[in-house]
Amino acid sequence: MTARLARPPLRPYATLAGFVLLLAVLFGVSYAAGSAAGPVAPGLHRVGGATPGSGDGSGGGTGGNMGGMPGMGH
């Protein structure tokens, strides 16, 4: 029988670079698929036609007070 030489292990940086390359390829494929599919809901828009960032930021919320949950509001 002949002895087989063991292959040296991959360096950690090579493994990390391969992982980053895999992430970049997956991101590119998903971006291309999303671009090819187009908008999910072409007629979807905000009521009132406001553009993002044009409001005063008030939002008209309740300040975190959840009705029916005493003691949860600050």
C-alpha cells in the first residue's frame, strides 16, 4: 500500500473569501430576479399621495397606549 499525502487545510481567509463571494452571487441573482419580476403591486400607493419624507413626522399615533391594556402606557 502506498501512503496518501493529506491535502493541507484551506486557510481561514480563503474560506471567508469564498463565503463572501457566495453571498455576493446570491445577492446578484436575487436582485436580477426582482428586477425581472418588476413591481409586486403596480397600483399600490399611499392614500393622499404624500411622498416619503414630506410629512411633519407626527404620524397621528396613540403614543404607544394600547387600549384595553392598563399599565402598559408610559
